[in-house]
Amino acid sequence: MAAEPEERLDVLTAGGEKTGASKPRSEVHRDGDYHRAVHVWIYSESTGELLLQRRADCKDSWPGQWDISSAGHISAGDSSLSSAQRELDEELGIKLPSDAFELLFVFLQECVINNGTYTNNEYNDVYLVTTLTPIPLEAFTLQESEVSAVRYMHLDEYKSCLAKESGEYVPYDVNGTYGQLFSIIEERYKDDIESRSLTLQKQINRYAPIHLEPELTSLSEGDREALGYILKASIVIDDIFHEQVWNSNFTLRDWLKGHANYSSFDKLKWLYYSINKSPWSCLDENKAFLSTADSAVKLLKDATKSVSGWKGIEYRAAFPRDNPPGANFYPPDMDKMEFELWKNGLPEKEQKDATGFFTVIKRHDALLPSIPAQSDGSNQTKTSDDLFAVPYSKEYKSSLEKAAELLHKASECSDSPSLKNLLKTKADAFLSNDYYESDIAWMELDSNLDVTIGPYETYEDGLFSYKATFEAFIGVRDDIATSQVKLFGDQLQDLEKHLPLDNIYKSDNVSAAPIRVINLLYNSGDVKGPQTIAFNLPNDERIVNERGTSMVMLKNISEANGKWQQKYGSSFFDDSKFSLFFRFEHILKPIANACIREEQEDYVVFEPYYTHIVCHECCHGIGPHSITLPSGKRSTVRMELQEFHSALEEAKADIVGLWALNFLIKKGLLPKSLSESMYVSFLAGCFRSIRFGLEEAHGKGQALQFNWLYEKGAFVLHSDGKFSVDFTKNFVLWKVEDAVESLSREILTIQAKGDKPAAQSLLQSHASLTQPLRVALDKIERMQVPVDITPIFGIANKLLANDQ
């Protein structure tokens, strides 16, 4: 009988990246090659115990010693998560789904044992499986060649034994990296409900609730009927987005909602989760405000062999402590190098699918049984474990079919020709995965009922900014306000022509950007944390090149804030922007009072604040989009800058928007009275946006701009801790004008060249929380100024309730 083929392992660099080679396990440990393995710990909540296994006496490393619940190498071509599942099954006879495994940290173990014959340079992915109660010992099926016994041991007792370096246990330094295992569990199960409740309440209080109840009187009878179906479709869109954030996010959402009335603490958890649509706080650098200990409980009746009187394993559906950069678009253990190696080996058409907006990337080994590693000494890996792309139309098939059916019904009801066309083409796109025609229909929309629905923004994809998230914005068009902002869209070609950018990179075919101002009725999907003020779409570079972009401003009038109508008069609310004004009065003005010097405080006024927001969105439509690389290859800014694209694009729209306002003022199209006020209002706005956090594209882009302008002397911090804009001149330009133009040129040139290293360098050097920013943010924190608003959709919720 032929001998079992020796397991092969991927050889890594000292930094943990794949080299593309693999070797037999014995050679890896003989030569001291870096490789990967998994550690799986099983923890019982009710007893505070960890499951330990005693290593078999025949093991070539640490024989007969007590160790991790389950562990093993990651075979060449295998994924980390599937390896963790396999080891638990093989060694202990436990079959668990992927959502039972929480990746805690990665531990690099470097040691030499067995008299220098066995070198272990191992990157270990450390997983935790949390069960409510201990698994009965008789439920385990032990692999005799690996495990001789198992037992539970209290966390504190085990930690103490390791600290004493007891010879019965495989050694781990509890004061080093591996000590995280104990500190994470200890922190998680502290009896600190009162403290956590206070923290959650403070986090919630950073958002000011606003009731949005726009008038529907301008809608026809047919469009009102269509609205009901569109709102239902928007709820489906919200479900898809939750799934896109993380694979068990949907389960967590339903669990928290179902338990919200159990206690005031549970209600706070649900409220803050509802704002963030995940367990990670948008305003706190995506730090988790919940843990797996707060998550849903699931029961598996047949995960082990049966034990009389025991119903099975009850476990917590896990989620990672750190917000996964690839969200749920990629396998959780996939790194960028692996993706690039796979993508570069694909035909051109499949490469486009892999990097396209509307696909997710999966592993075959998550779907298929494992295939034995190669045994012929070659460096091949298992083809079954290759990555592959799945179109959204297949990945979210059941949800998109439901949404498409609802949009088709809405299309049949509507009596607006352009809205009928949009709804029909969008419904078809959900099923075909081709969004081109529906995006054209969206740009041509001319209806009192304004609808944006589908996959658009790529902020959630922190790995590459490739994948689009689903969102929906439903509103009622304001014709008067729309006519007032037409100027900006009409000036785009002239702005493009005069951009601070070498002419070779400019486009001579920029279309006027249609701008629609709406009263927001409802939003869903990728609208979490700080609320969207406006958006500029589509992001499909084909359409941007052919037809430009279109912009939607959210006016958001609130009947619940009638006191503002009394103070400013009803005319203000007939043609202005309530939610923006609310932000200005309740957020930006207090920030200005705290941070702007008294002699410039009066420059912080609403009109330049609002005008810059409009200009920001318009400026997404100018500058480089499709580009030609030095090699002659055609590409896009998004494809080349990847994970740095979103933050740099937001910074570009902001700073070029400021440049554009100055250009329009000098051209006589905007009043000169905006000149000083737009810069001082922008300075105050920097502090507002940076409060969104530097993990968020807008906050990161704003930090870049502030630090650049501060470095150039355009912004000045005074001894009293307040700031001002320096309006002294460098030759013919104000110092602030010069700084704005220089940063605009820097960003536009990086985009035009598709220069990812330069983008990374610019963001790393300037998009940070510097001391001047800390001074401002500390002042604001002490004042307890709201960071943003959270909308309450009264009319929409009533309409949905009536349709139940």
C-alpha cells in the first residue's frame, strides 16, 4: 500500500506574504521556512473555561503536553478558516460552520526545539469558538495520532500555569502577543453593564435625531402607488447591505432587534447598532462597540456524536473585533497579494469581472470537499482552492429577485415615463448584473418622485475600493431649489479647462452635470453613521466618460422643527436646505465658537457652507477618471489607486471645490462676499468632518486637507487654542489661495498618473490626527456638540406600516 503523501505547506516571506512556492512539511521545519497554521480555542461562557487537548506522545513537537483545543498547519493552497474547521473535525470530531470561528489575532511563533532539528517559524491565526456551556467530554471523537485526552480548565488557572512555565503545558508567553487571548476574554466578560450602558448612551448622543416628513402633494396618484412598492424594495436593499458588511451581520441584526426590549442595556445596543448597521462604530475608527459575547446564540444538534440528555452545541455567532477591510466581498483570510496573484493569471475578461463593481470573490474550498495536496515534489497548489468571482445577481439572487419584482410593480403603477423606465431597467439590472442602461435611465430621470436605488459606492471595500454596496434614496423633487443650483453644473467644462493640472491630463469633453434637489423621504442600505448630504453618480467610468455625472442634493425639510420656520420665516424653508441648516446651526456654529478666533467667527455663515457642498459634489465630475498610464495602457483612477482612491477622491472634490468657488467668484458668477467666508467656513468644517474618524474616507480626506493647509501657513493656531485663516498675500494670491491651488494640483496629478505610491505617501504623511487637530477636537469634545444627525422617516414608516 502506498505511503500517505506528506503534507505540503506554502512558504512565506519573513513578513508573512506568500512566495508562490510550497514544500513538504518536514523540509519546512528542517529549513526554518516561514509558514502558516491555525490555533482554535473553545471557550465555555458559563464556566469561564478553555478546552485543552493533550498532545499525543508520538508528536514530533511538544509530545504529551497540554495545548490548544485544536491546531494544525494550513496546507498549501488551503484557506485559514477551512483549515480551522478541518482541524477541529479531524482532531476532536466537531463539525462547526464558519460563523462559529472568531479570528482574534495573528501570532508569530519563532523557536527551535528538539536539539536544533526542528525550527518553527509559524504565523498562527488564533481563533476563538464561544459556547454557552462546556461540551460533554464524551461527545468528542479524538484522533489518536494527534490527541490523547481533552479537559476543561479555568482561564485564570491555565494562565497561571503558563506564567509559571509549568512543564505540563506547551509554553506561551502570557505577557507577550499571546497574552491577548486572556486579556480579550477577561475584558469581554467583565460585569460592567452600567459602564457599557453609559458609554453607549454617550455614543448615541453624538447623533441628533431629526424627523423627515416631506410633503407628497406634488406626487401623482400613480407615483404614490408606486412609492409603496419602492419603499418595500428599499427594505430589501437594506438587507443586502447588511449582508455585504459581514457574513453574520444579518444574524446579529435580527438577534439584537429581537432582544431590544429585554433590558435598557439591550435597547442601547440595538439603537447604536441601528445607526452603524454593524458592531463597529463609524465615529470611533470602526472600533467594535459589541463583541461576540453580545451576539446571537445558535444551536447545532449534530455537530458531534450524540450524548444522552444533551441537546447539542450552543455557540455564539462570531464576528471579528476589527472591521474586516474586505467586508464580505472577499474571503476573510484573503490578502491582497493572493488576490493579485490570482487575478493576474486570469484572461482579460475574467480580470475585469474580478475587479468589477458587481462581483464578490469566493473560495472553492468553502464549497467543495478538500483535495489532497500534491505529493510529487512539485510546487503546485490545489486548483480546487482557487478564488473565483460570483456576480451579485447570483450571490444575492433571492433578495434581488424580490426587489426586481417590487420595482416592476412600481413601474407599472407610475405615470411618469422617465420613472417607469428607471424602475424597469433597474429591476432588469438586478437580474442581469448589467447596470449600464439603468444608470443612464437614472441620469435622465425627470420625475417629482426621485429614486436612487442599486449598488453604487465603494467605501466599504477597504482592500481595493472595487466592490459597490447597495443603497436607496427616495425623495420628492424641489423644482425651485433645483433651478437655483443649475449654475454649478453648467460650468463644469470651463472649470475643467482651468484646473490647476497640466493640460495633457485635462478632458475637453466634460458634460454639464444635472443637479436635482430633493426632500428626502427614506434611505436604506449603505447609509450608516454620518448621513449623506449629497451624492454624485454614477461611478461607472464608461458613463462618466460618455455623459458625465449627475448630482442629487438632499434638502430634508422637517415638519417637527417648526420653531426654525418661526425664527427664519417660511420662505427660508420654501427654497433652502433644512438638514444642512440644522447641521450648520447645531454643529458647525458651536464648533466655530469654540475653535475660530473671534475676529473671523462672523465669517462662518450658512451660504458659503452650503455652496461649497454643492461645488464639492460637482467637482467629483471633473478631473481625471479614465487615464492612460506611462505604459500606454488605458485604466481608471479607481483601478490604479485601489484602497487609497476613496479618501483621495473625497479630498479632491473638497479642495478642488474650494478652488472652483474662488474661480467662479473671480469670473463674476458668485458674489465677492463669499471670498473670505468660504475659507473660514471650510476651516470650521474641517473639524466637523474629521470627527467622522480617520478610517472613513471623508474624515481621512479632510485631515489631509487641513494638515496640508496648516503646513503651508494658510491655517494658523494661536496661543489661545483658536484658529484663523491667513489672508496675507504671497505675491498676488492670498496664502490660503496658494495652498488650496497647490494641494489641488498635487491630488489631480496623482490621479492623472494613477500613481498609487504617491497617493499612499500623501495620505500617510498628511491624513493623521496631528497636534493642532487634537487641540480643536478636545475643545469640541468638552462642549458635547453633536457630530451629525440621525433621520426618523415618519411618513415612510407610516406608509410601510399601512402596507403590512
